[in-house]
Amino acid sequence: MLIHSPAHPETEFIQKRPLKEDIFDVVHEKIISGTYKPGDWLRQEDIATQLGVSMTPVREALDLLVSAGLAERVPYRGVRVREMSTKDVVEAYGLRLLLEAMIAQEAARNITEEQVGGLERMLEEMKTHDTLKEMSDERKLSQEFHAAIAEASANDLLIKLYAMVANAFPDWLLYEALFRNPGLLKDSTAKTLREHIAIVDALKKRDGARAARKSIEHVIVSGKWLEKYLNIPAELLREKEQQVSPLMKK
């Protein structure tokens, strides 16, 4: 990133990223591409050797992966790619449906012009991420997009709850499905972009009911992927969708 020196505003210099973030990106890409699968151990020594770095930034990168919900720390054993039971997935799906709707309604009331502009800039960047190589960046940008909507709700408790649920939702496994089915990539990214645009449009118009409806529809698409590519029983997903069906009719 190019930034200006406060003492010499005419001078630009490169702001270096912490090494732990670069390592996080490398391992993150390997997780969503399926190189590392659920349950695989992320050995500090192996990663440090592969990347030619010391153990400390690797350990810090693993902490970031745990915080992001992609990995889990097992006492006395280490860190592994997170495994999720069907119950875990269904619960996270149901909570995300509810919270996305609630957040959209609150955000439609409280969002600022500056926040709308930030969302629109994210949409423009999303248009450039349309290859498998860029899916790691696309996942992170999508997460930032939804987190920004949560921030726009101006509801501190909702923001905290959403962060917990977003980390619990197995979206990385849905991205991994794209690597297994690359023919789906173009249509999937285009559809996701249209859904995001529809949400932002509703927020700009301060139409809470429509923003909630479009947000639910967006999550339900993920539900169809959970069913098709992760073999989550359809009846369990439909049960969660029924809980938000009254919001779809507004």
C-alpha cells in the first residue's frame, strides 16, 4: 500500500504487511482450494519449512486462521482445519438467515452515505475477482462486505453476534466446491455479484423489508450449495428457511 509520510507529505513509501498475514493468505488459499481438507493438521514446522520462514509468524498466522473460523486448536495436539458436523452447519445456517435479515433491516435505517459508498467500492472490486486463483481474495472481500453491512446497522450486539456466526458458517467449503467444479465459477460469481448489488440498492433506498428479503435470498443460495455439495439434508435446511419465511412475504 502506498501511504504519505506525515512529516513529508510529498514522499510516498511502501507499507509492508506483517509476514503472518502473507502466511495466512497462503494457507487460506490452500484450505479453500481443498489442498488442506477438514481435519488435516496444520503443522507449524512443515509450513515454516515449505515457506522458508521462522516458526513465530507461522504460529501467528495459525492464530489468525483460528480467529477466522477456518481452523481449530486442539489442546496438546496443535491446529487443524476445522471440521463441522451436520448439526454445526445447520445451526450456523439458521442463525445466519435470521441475523442477515435483522441486520439488513437495521442497516436500511442507519446506513450513512459514506458506508453506502464503501459498499459500492467493494462491489466494483468484486467484479475483478472471477478466476479460481482469485477466490481466496473474493472470499475475504465477501466477508468484509457483509461485515460492513453489519457495522452499518449501528447495533453493537448484532455486530458481535454476526461476527460469531460468520466465523461459524462454513463458507470456505462452498468455495472449495468451486475448485472441484470449475465450470460453475463464472455463473456463480456473476450471480453472487447481482445478489450483492440488489442488497446495496435496497439499503440505498432505505427499504428495510426489501433489504431483508434480498439478504435472505442470498443466504438461501448458499443453502442450496450446502445441500448439493456438502450433502446437508434438505429437510433440515428447509426447516431453518421456514423460520424466516414471514420476512420473505413483506
